[in-house]
Amino acid sequence: MQGVTGLTRLTWVQGAFHAGVLVARLRSEGIDARLAGSLDGTYGVTVGDLARVDVYVPDDQIEDARYVLLADEVDATLGAPSEWWDAGDVRRRARWPWFAAALLLAVAVLAPLAGLVSRW
């Protein structure tokens, strides 16, 4: 970071893992991000303010870093559903177990009846 006058806090996250992922994302875009806070501590607290990790970037890269965060939020919001087969329709997801149960019941009742009829 030659020629950089200072660092500006971009955001904060809870936990060293999330902070590491965010820094890796920023560095993949060429932004020199730094972390401060609860990192690799003895106790490994992951809740509350004790798990807070601040993410700092150089003053001259703050706008680019904010743009990266915004792009990630938009991508997460507009991302595809996790399950394409139902596309959010809960009714379709809940129907197939009933059809399977009805089919098994029909086979369990009709198979012995078919055996009785064939013996006559």
C-alpha cells in the first residue's frame, strides 16, 4: 500500500470466517482490504459484539469497495431459487407424497385381493 494516506472502515461482520470471505472477495477485485477486531482469538467468540470484525480499505479504493458490496447484494437478491422444480410453489411440493402413499395403499390392498380372485 504505497502512497496510501489512510484506511477507512468499509463495514463490519460477525465472525472471522465471514470476514475472511469478504476480504477474499474484495482482494479478488484488486482492493487491498484489512481486518481488525476479533480475529483468531483464544476463545473464538462468534456471537454479539465480541465477534465483531471491522473491514478497512484504503481511502482511494472506498468507492470501488462499496460498489463490490452492492454488486454482491444485488446478485444475492436476484439469484435463482435454490430448487428449480417447484419455483416456490409450496402446493406442488406437498402433493407428491400423498400420491405416493395412495399408490402404495392401493397396491397393498389390491394385491392380496388379486391373489384371492385367482384361486377361485
